[in-house]
Amino acid sequence: MDSYDKALLDYTTRWCNFGGGDEDIFTEFGLTPEVFYRRVLALLEQRFVTELEFPARQYLRAYCTEKLTASAHQRRAHAVGL
């Protein structure tokens, strides 16, 4: 894992208990929150992420999935003018 990918995981781990720090993701990583959480999910599926124990990986998977689901709901609501 390169240092950028490690930084993504570290950021997610640090902020997941506080709601995510979404407002700083773009300035920190140059990614939209949606792309950020998709990338973190992809990293969590890779075998080399051994520094995180299974429960931590499971928690982060659920967290990223929740963030992506909320983002999709917001986009749909915005599209229909709610």
C-alpha cells in the first residue's frame, strides 16, 4: 500500500466516529466524498490491508457504505427538488 492509500485509511479511521470530516476530503485528497469512500471500500477489499483487524475493516466497510447510501439519497432528493 502506498502512502496516499494509507492516508485515506488513516483519515477514515480518525474521522469515522465523528461523522466523517467530509467537508475536508476534497482539500485533503482532491477527491469528492463519494469517490473517497468508494476508494476506501476498494482498499478494504485488498488482502494487503493487514494492519487493520477484521472487526475494524468490517466497521469501516459499513461506515463507507452508509456514507455512500446517504450521498445517493441526497442526490436523488436534490434531483426531484425535495
